[in-house]
Amino acid sequence: MKELVFGMLFLSMACIVSAAAPRGVDANRLGALYSLLDALERTAETPLMKRHLRSLQTIFQTEALRQTARGETRQAAREADRLNQNVEKCLNWLPDNYSFDAVAQGNNRLIFTFASELDHTLQCYALRLPKGFNPDRVYPLIVMLHGMGPSDMPTFISYEFNQPFNTERPNNSSVFVLEPFGRGNLYYQGAGEADVFEAIADVKKQFNVDEDRTYLTGQSMGGGGTWTVAAHTPDFWAAIAPCCPAFMFSEAPWLANNLAGVPVRFWYGEKDNPKYGENARLAHEALQAAGYTSEIHADPRAGHGVPAEEHAAIRAWLLQHTRTIPDTFSYTASEFPSYPKTKTKNWHWGRNGVYIQRAGGGQELPFFTCTRDGATLRIDTRNCGVLMVDCKKQSLPENAEIILNGKPAAEENGCILIQP
């Protein structure tokens, strides 16, 4: 029903846009793109291909409508010009024979839109399918976070259109590669972080993803995002690989203690701005000081961009790892609740079923350590308001003993037990 409503909504949007295109937007070329995408969707042979084509059209329609609300400013003129360029790129790129098999085997991206549960806005992501894609098989997933660039969705998807449609070079990847939009340039904080996990959830609704072989990587802003997103939600990742990371805050290594059991591989180019290499070294040293698994690589020939051979090396390194949850781990909560949503609003994700709520007041961030020893779970905290322990996720037996700050845990001393 939701799909039908959205379909009707964007059909009406198309009529509005074609009738009165924003100032500076080429209505004829925009209309030609809508017509071509409509025709391709009608003949598409799979539901995935139909959704991809409908998503492309929805993104351009939404951007065109957004621009109708802008005044006559230089910024509005630049955005209209950028939309015209992206429309033209898409028209020139779309092949006459645009089949699902060609997309899957030719190493091209599928684009999917979704309505965010966070604020009901339209968001999108790009997805590359594994070689010889079989919908019944389970595949690893690599989540790749992009660097800073124009923050509109047509430009994000238009990177696909910078090269001719590819059917010649075979797809040799054995994994799903997901590229979230991440709300543009939010450094994957707040709504940008939510966007990553909503995109992952949408992929999991459609495809079989290996929960124990899910990885995170990214470059520049995406490298900084790789670090912070993984530090907020370490349970999700088998391994991570930040490249020339741009940290939003210089205090990012604070969160290194959260990454027990998550191998980390840093990379940077020595010809790049020195701050990116320094960021990588600071985070690497923090992990090493904590006794965690990390390594750092520097390319003396490279600048800010990641060379193709390094992408291949990163992918091979990531795929060596399988997710593990250590018997002893700790977690520091950041300033804001993390995503994805926990069972109760305003809770941090924590680790392995131990959720955390920020204490009221004070400068110190909430922190806990947890050690599992057979049927005993020992938790020590600092500045925590309430902990919530999910016994099912911890796989605790009925006779389990939970020791909180040296005392048997009970609701009155700040621990809520969620029973299976």
C-alpha cells in the first residue's frame, strides 16, 4: 500500500514539475528523462529493476520540486545548472538495452530510494550486486561511506554516469557493496548515521546478508564516519577500514575503547594534507594502547584519493574477518543516542545487549566495562543513569548472576533486566 501511495504521489509530482519547471531548469530535457525512465520501467523484467528505475525518477523529481521553492539567487542558479548537468548525464548514460542481468554482471550500481523512519524524508543509497548474483545465497556486505561533495541526491547518484554503461568489464566482486547517501555532508553524525543503518535495513529486507561478515569502510569524511559509526555500534562490524579519515572532532580517539574485537585497518597517502595521516596515527595509537587489533598503511605516492589497487587490498583484508564479540569489552556513550534505534528511545546501542542511558548532568561521558565468565556477568560503570541488559542477546541461563558495581544487580540499583 505504501508503494502505491508513493507511486501516486510522485506521478502527480511529475505532472507538476513538467508543467512548471523551476527557473533555470531545462523542462524539455527533464521531461525526456521522465519519459525514458517510464518506458524502461514498463519493460523491466524484475521487481528490483523496476524499483531502481522508479527510484532514479523519484530522485530527479524530488530535486526539481525542491528547487521550485528557491528564490532567484546565485545559489539557486548554480543548483539549477547542476541539476541540468545531472539530467543530461543520465540521459546520455542510459543504454537502450538496460537489463537486470547487464547491471548485475557489468558491475553497475542499482539506486534505491526509501522513506526515512527518522523524519519521513526521501533518502537513497547505491548498491552493487555480487558476481553471479543468486537471490537464494547469503553474501557478505561492505558498507562504503563517501567523502564530502555536493549534498544533493542527483549528484550523488550521477557519479555512476561519469563513465559509459559497463557491460564489458565483468563484475568480480563476491559481496554486496552498499553506498549510503548519508544526508550529504553530515559526517555521518545524527541523521547521517541513521541514514546508514536505514539503508542497511532496507538492503536486508531485499537480500540475504551475512550478519557475521558485514564491514565498514570509507574515505576522507567517510573515513571519519567509518571510525565514529563503528565506535557507536561495534557489534555490527566484523572489521573496519578508515581511509585518510577526516574526524569531525579531534577527540575521536576517545572512543577507541569501544572497538574491542573489531579489527581496524587505516590507510592514508603521504602526499595528502598531513592532518589526515595524523588522525589515522592518533586513532591507531589509541587502539594499540588498549591492546586491540589495528594496523596502519601509508602510501608515499598517494594524495587524498585511494588508488584502485588499495581498494582491492582493503576489500581482501576486510573479507578475512568474521564478527566476534569478546568476553570482556567496554563502551563509552557519545553525546547523543546512537542509531539504529534501540528497544527504548534515547538509549545508546552499547554492546552485546548491554544498553546504556546517559546520566543526568556532569561532564564525564557514561562508561561501562563488561566481563562474561560462564553464567556470571560483571558490569562496572561510571556516570551511567540506567543500564538495560538483554539476557537473550547475552545468551544468559536462567540461573545467571549479574554483578553490577560489585553487587548483585536489581532494579533498585539501576539495572533493568529484559527477560527472553
